[in-house]
Amino acid sequence: MRRVVLAVVVLVGLAGCSGSKEQPSNAAGGSGGERLRFAVIPKALDIPVFNYAKIGADRQAKEYGNVDILWNAPASADQLKQKEILESAITQRVDGIAISSLNGDFLTETINKAIDAGIPVVTWDSDAPKSKRYAFYGVDDYASGKIMGDEAITLLGGKGKVAIITSVGATNLQRRLDGVKESLAKAPGIQIVEVYDIKEDTVRCAELIATGTNRYPDLAAWISVGGWPVFTRNGTAAVDPSKTKFISFDTIQPALDLLREGKVAVLLGQKYFGWGSESVKLLYDIKHGKMPPQPIIDSGVDVVTKENVDDYQAKWKKMESGS
Amino acid sequence: MKKLWEIRELSTVVILVLEILFFTWWLWPEGGRSHPFLNWPNALLILKYSSIYGIAAVGAAIVIISGGIDLAPGAVMALAGVVGAQLYVVQGWGLGPSMTMGVIVGLLSGLLTAGLIVLVKLPPFIATLGMMGVTRGIAFIITEGQYFDVSSHLIGGWRPMGLPADWVAPIIMVTTALVFHVFMTTFQWGRAVFSVGGNETAALFSGIAVNRIKTSVYVISGVLAAVSGVVLVLVQGQGKADLATGYELDIIASAVVGGASLAGGRGSVIGAVLGTLIFGVLRNALPQIPGATFYDRLIVGLVVIVIVVVDQLLLKKRS
């Protein structure tokens, strides 16, 4: 009997909790339309750039007034856990899903399952191109890789040894790597001495940069297709910028300070806030019968150098504060 | 006087020396260029990064010798680092007090683990698996996916106690290993740790305070993991919840490669540190061989198996 009472108390408590969660959402509805719940799923919770996507998504939801954002992802990059979260969004019957795929091919079937169940899905940052998703918003990774390669060729005057940093497994990183290689192939004087796999470990990244710098004292450039080396000042500490140029993806601090100090030569910034806001816009429009203009929406990249870093940072602060 | 071949750490030293000789030969430069592997800055680099694992491996070895296992060091490292970095970067505390708080977090984690094992009687595997989740989870709650950029707050050319910053981590590792080697080999406490690991019932009947010994080893493991976490924050310049993910396996592997038996009662803290150096050399040298970066997981796995098998064979021969 005592167990039954306990179970009832727990159930009532849980119902109370869920009730108290729903209440403010309903009260917040401002536009008078039906309330929409969008699941926004980044690759992982521990990747700092995705916090800006969350800001963008929340801001857009607030603007609409009748949208709730369910922000959820694996604690760290884990394809299976991300698939589980996607499946749970389907069973929860959310009104739309916006996902940055850790592995597009792996998620294709589940994304199609969501579409078949009547839940619109858009991808952002990292696509699942073989799926039936409505649209993808993000950089053209292959083109971005080519930009990095082109910047390296310009900086090096078309000759020198280059080492590349990547993390094997993610589709978008592989596309960027392909783009870098394609671009560098245009300059016969440039030799790719190594492609290092850092296994999504920033400590390993710093260690490899130090080891590679030691191994190739005449290295002309490092190209990183992800932002791991510029998320800390210590990541590039072993590199002498007078001898070796550093080109990296991502622009969150201290990356911009490293650029100002000349430690890094070129950074490629993505539309971090747009990942969230544009994805929510896409889902909102789909729910209101307005289909995306095309399936691939190229957000473009910001090429940030010492010359335009101040302008870039001013724009960033504006976006962050929402003013 | 111990016979040379009876020194437990000897086989680990021989493997390390052979490994260094092999890579020295393999990476020998052409045309009179300086050697890319065998040089002092590279040795310091290996020591610096090995220290992140090595300090925690001392604690892991002591736990394994006592017959237990600790799966939480990687997560404790992350939590200690996050707490220290949060206090330093966000709260504006001094570096010393912030990092001391990080170490205290490790102490509390060790005490909690010991409580689960000694009082609740949970098997060490389960207790430390739970603590791994709890400590990593708290680190994520504190950071909320962000990270604390310690590197921008440290003064350029930072020299703790007048020493080059790169030397600090190796000095802490070597000092820790030597101090605990003395504790384990010459103090009654150390002999009790071996006895508990060798035969817990016999240790109990011979008057050893088994629970107290168990508590002490998990507290030491927690504290040393936290010291590793603090070192990691200073080396990496970041306090981040996902740092050191999976390091517990590298740390345990280092202790095992260094001669510790997972059955308990056998092992060495110096051996554990030598084990981390064996992996440190591999991590450093393999990327210097073109194309080898994708093979390192395979090679490290094979090395663990080969070393432990050879160690078992040598042990049989000795006995």
C-alpha cells in the first residue's frame, strides 16, 4: 500500500513539474497563432560555437512569440546519442526539427522517418544531403575549404610546406579538407606534409601542433579546418608567426585577439547566430505553408584578417547583444 | 641488495629505452638536419604532455595495487579544471586559491568515492563509474557548454616560482612519483596497501585497518587526478567540461603497462609514470611519421597487449 501511495505522490509530482513547465510557455504566446515546439539539435553541448546558435534560435522564437525551442544534444559528440535525441523528438511529436548532423548518412533514415511522420526537418551547419530534409542552412564546406587553400597560396606566394588539422568522422570537416586539398593542388610549389587527426580533442590538437612544428621547422603554414587551435592562446603557442602562417576556421574568442596580435593570419567565421535564427525561420515558414526557396541555403563565410577584425568584432557584439 | 632483474620497473625502462632507440633510428634525418625526435625541446614536450596523465596515473596505480579500480580520473580532471578556471576567470580569484579549490574538489570526490565503497559497499567499478558521471555532469552544469579561457588571463612569459612554465608539469609529476614511491615502499601504509590488494581477508586478520587503507587510496587518487586537472588547465589554457574525456583508460593502461596487476597486490608508481612516458613517446613520435596519425589508436592498443603479455611471461619465469 505504502508503495502505491509513493507511486501516486511521484506521479502527481511529475505531473506538477511538467505542468509548471508548460504554463509560462503558453502564457508567453503573443501572436495568437497555434503554439509551436521546435527541437533544435546541435552536434554536441560542449562545442562553444553552438551557444551562439542557441542565442539566435531563442531570439527568433521570442520574436515570433508562439514558438518554444527545445535545445538538446549529446553532452559531447556521439553519433548514436544524437540519433536517439532525434528519435525522441519524433516520438514527442514536435512541430519541427532543426539539426546539425554529426554524421549525415547515419541520420538519413531517421530524418526521413520524421518527414514521413509529418514533422518538417531542416539541417544547419552540417547537412544530411541524402535525406528528405526540406533545406540546409550553412556554409558550403567545400567552398570554405577552397577559400582556406586560396588564402594559404596567397600568403605563401605559392610555395612551401603545409600541415592540415582535422578530426576524422564529421562529414562537413571532410568536405572542408577536400576543398583545401583541391585548392592547394593548383599550386605545385605547395607540399602538404601531413594531415593530422586530432580526434576532437583540443589537448591533442595543441600537442600535435607543438610536435608538428618541431618535426617540420621549415613549415610555411598550418591550416585547421576546425576552430580547436584558436579556442585557447596555448593552442598555437609553439608556432612562430614570422616563419609559419596560421589559418583556421572559427572566430570566437580568443581567436580574434590572436589575429590582432599576428599569431594567426586568417580566420573563417561562420554565421553562428544564423544557424539558430535562420533554421527557426525556415521551420516557421514551412509550418505556415511557405517552402524554402531552394534546398541548399549558403550562409557564406566571413574571411577575417587583421585589416577587418575590428569591424567584424563590432558586428559580432551587436549580434550578441541583439541591438 | 636487490638483483637487477628483480627490480619491477626494469622491464618498463627497457621498453621505454627500446622505444626511444627505435624512433631515433626511424626518424633519423637526412642531409645533416637536426634530429626531429631526439632533441631537448621535444623531450620537454613529451614530458609536459605525459605529466597530464602521469600525475593521475600515480593515484590510479595505488588504487589498482590495493585491489580496486578508479574510472573517474578523467572526469575529476575536467571538474577540477573547470572549478579552478571558473573561480580564476569568472570570479576573479587569484590563480593559487582557484587551483587549490580545484584540488579540493578532487579531495571531496575521492572521499565520496571511498564512502560509496567502504560504507555502502559498492564494488569499486560501479562506485567510480557513478562518480565519473557525477563529476563530469557537474562540470557540464558549471560550464553550460562554454569554456573558461584561462590562457588570456595568464601573464605572457608566466614563470611560476621563477621556473619556465613548461617545466612545472614534469617537475610535479616526478616529485609526486618519487614521494609516493617512498610511501609505498618504505612506509607501513604502503605495505598495507599491497597487503590489502594481495589478500584482503588476510590483511584484515593481520590487523590492518582495511577500510582506512581503502579510503586513503581513493582520496589520494581523487586529489592526484585533480592536480592533473589543474596541470591540464595550465597547459591547455582552458577549463572545459569535455577535457580529458576517455583519459581514464589511458591512465589505467599506463599503470598496467608499468607493472600494476588488475588483480591487486602488485605494481609500482614509478612504473605507472614510465608507462605514461611510453604512451607519451608514441603520441609524439607517430605523428612525425607521414600518414601514421590514423594508425596511432591501433598501434597504442597493440603496444598495451604486447607489453602486458611480455610482463606476464617474465613474471611466470621469475616465480
